[in-house]
Amino acid sequence: MIKPFIPNTFIPPTTFQTDHFYFKVLDDDIAELDYAAVMSSQKRLQGIFGPASNWPDPKMTLADNIASLKIHKHEFNTRKAFAFSVLDKSQNIYLGSIYIDPSPSVDYDCCVYLWIKDEYICLDKTLHQVVSTWLCTHWPFENVLYPDRDC
């Protein structure tokens, strides 16, 4: 029997707040802020999902971004993957995103990508540490792979 990505009894958090960040489900209600953040950091984000990925495409439009965010929301609702917006603690500044996906390897429980926009890159290590702790304490994951960070 194939192990589900997350146990059927687990209720995924929809928000999370720390001393530095506020996470909420990535949704099209934040599309304009997300789009601005992605495009302002587009060059650095190229390849974050691996060399085969062209995200973020320099020609991506706001409409393309809205469609993508709707897919992320559907994945969340169907428990196939979990994406979160990262805002500052006051929830006034959009900082980046977190993507929690099933791992392609049986050695890991999930595969996590996260990014923070160029303007706030000084918070990148803090975000990584916070996400790592959050996944171990609030999610049913023990072995987490960060492909863009693990070698």
C-alpha cells in the first residue's frame, strides 16, 4: 500500500506566525503582491525548482500568476501539495513563498522549496531555519529535502 503524502487524520495548518514571519495559504487573493515579488527577484529565482524548470518565466503575466496560485490553492485543498505566502510579522510586507511537495525519493517525507524576494534576502537563512523547525514540530515530517539548498 502506498503511504499517503500526509496522514488522512492530519489537518494541515493554514497559517503560522513567528517572531519574524506570518505564513498563510498561497492564494490568488495575494496575486498582485506575489507577482511583484516574483518578478522583482526573477533572475535569482530562475532554476529554484531545478534546471528543467523555467519558473519564473520573464514573460509571465499577472494573469499567468493568478492561474498558478489557483492551482496551488487546489493542491492544498486536495492535500496534494502545500504552498504558503510568507509575509512579515505585521502581515504588511510580502516576502516570498514556501512550497511543500511530496518527495520523489522514498528517503524523504517531503520536498521543500522556499524563497524570499531580493530586497529581504538577509532574512533567507532565518526563513529556512523557521521553516525547518515548523515542519518538524507542526507537520508529520521527519526527513525533509530542500533541493535548492541540499547538495
